[in-house]
Amino acid sequence: MPAMNKKSLKDVLKTQTAVRDDFAYFSDQTEKLKSHLPEADKQVFELFNHSEVKELLDFTQSDKQKAVLRAMLKEPSVKRVAIINDDVLQTLDGLEDQFPNFSEVISLCKTSLLLSSLEQPGIIQLPPMLLAGPPGLGKTLFMHTLASKLGTDFYSLDMSTASSGFVINGGNCSWADSKPGFISDSLRKSRFANPVIMLDEVDKVTGSSQFDPLAPFYSLLEAHTARRFVDEYIEVPMNASAVMWVATANEPELIPAPILSRMHIVDIPQPTRSQARKIAQSVYTGLLKANPWGKHFAPYLNEHALEKLATLPPRQMKHCLKVAMGQSVQRSGGKYRPIIITHKDIRPDIRDSSEQRGMGFLAKI
């Protein structure tokens, strides 16, 4: 055998030995993780099977796929599940104050959690939901906040940009630009087996029937088939049955009936004037808490400012408040504390290009 061939064979054997060692080590770590979990956390999900990963790794000829599979061998194959705690229902009551026009969604969540709590450990589970309503209601912000309150992770995909199912469940590894899909990536990144995954603007999906971006969800939205979800790039079954699915749409009638039949449809109304005032104060409070300069502003908006903000869609409120905060610093010269936003500072007509100029004045405080 030529020297080059001997060297190549030696490298291959060395790589195979390393893979076997990684497989043995991380399989052992997985079992230790299971055995050392507190009793309340014994309910873990096996996201994928290390044996199946190794079997495919020994078989595949694709270097790109091998790299992903080797990475998976170094990852724990089990995930914890987010569990219902004593405060979660009270937390949802507070969420209703923050998002008053989402009361029906919050009520549905409470019902699901109460039923889940009957069996220990109480795993946080929500039915697949479709939040329907006009743009600008704050559906994405609400779901991100809900996931945080539930103590799990949140991932979002803009379905209006998804032109094929490859974005969702990966492309064949033999294709030049292929890669793992959004679902497998999210499951591997998440700390929990039951993250919230939001499919934003699902009614705006484009693509041919041959490459339908919604095709993977015919099985993913059913728990019994989601247990063996296969990303076409990775080709190893993954357990997606604990994922909490939420979709948003402006025109739900454009969504295929088989998808609608798998989801609980909730119509999100435009907030009333009273609700819009609460939302405006909530958005303002969020801005104060999220920024180090927030402590320099008055904690509450005055009546005139709230009334003016209440005429805006929730999505626009945040932009408008940022501009108003910059305007108030400019108007006062940043000399007085607390800085109070007046109704004159609120300028719904100012767009993004002016927002950065307004926010620049915050450097003075």
C-alpha cells in the first residue's frame, strides 16, 4: 500500500476512534444527567438518539453532514422541560394588565396550565394557537413576553420570507447551499424541550405546492407525528412533540384548512381606548426598565400624554415614545429630574430617520 494511502487510512481510523470516544462519553453524560435530576425534573425529553446519530455518521459520505452530526454527538441528547411553578397563574394575571386586549389568549393559557398541573410534574404545555388580527397589535411582543413569563425559550420565524419547506426542515445535504432547518436549529439551541416557536404572518406564505413552506407543519402540529420529526439535512429523528406552536395572521382565511384545523384560532381585537392607555403605560415602563437612562424619567405618563398615545396602534407606541423621550430631553436641556414627557413631545408623524436624531439627545442626561 502506498505511503499516502497508509496515512489516509490511519487518519480515518483515528477519526473513527475519536467519534466512538465522543459517543461513549456523551451517552454516559446523558445517563448521569437523567439520574441526578431532582424528582420534579425527572420528566425529560430525549431530543434525539446518540446511537442513531452515530449510525448515520458511519454511513454518510457528506463532509457537511458529518460536521453537524459530530457536533450533535457532543450535545446532550435530552432536554429538560419547563415546569409549572406556584406563581405562574398570578404572573399571567399581571400579563393581562400589560396586554388587556389579549385576555382571550391568556384565558386559554390559564386553562391549559390548570389541566397540566393535575399531573405531576406539571409540564408547561399550550395548544397550537393562531392569533388573528390586523397588523400592529403587538402579537410578537405578547408571545415573547408570555414565553418569558412561562420560563421557557422563544423562537420566531417570519413566514412571509419562507419560500420553501427547506427553511423549516432543512435541505438535502448534497445540495450546495443546503443547511439544517429552523426547527432543528431551534430545538438544539433551546434550554428546554418545550420552547415557544412562533410562525409570524403565516398567511403571507409564498411558494409552489412542490416546495410548500407549510408542508412540514401537517405533521409538526400533531404531537404523535412530531415525536419523529426528521430534518432533511440532518436525517436523524428529533422529538418536537413538546414544542408550543403559535402562528400569527392578518387574514386567516388565506391559510390552508388542514393547518387551521390543527390550531385554536383566537381573534385579537383592536384595544379599546381604556386598554390602549394601559398598553401605552406598559410600553413606557418597559422602555424605562430596558435602558440605563430610564431612571431619569418620571415613572408614569400624564393624562394628556396617555390620551394622545391611545390613538396609536400598539406597535407604533414604542417608536413614538422613543422619539418623545428624546424630544423631552432636548426641550428641557437635560437639566431637570425627573424628565416629564408632555403631549407636545409625542409626535406620531416623525418617522424612523428622525427617531435616531431624537434619541441622540438622551446622551445629555
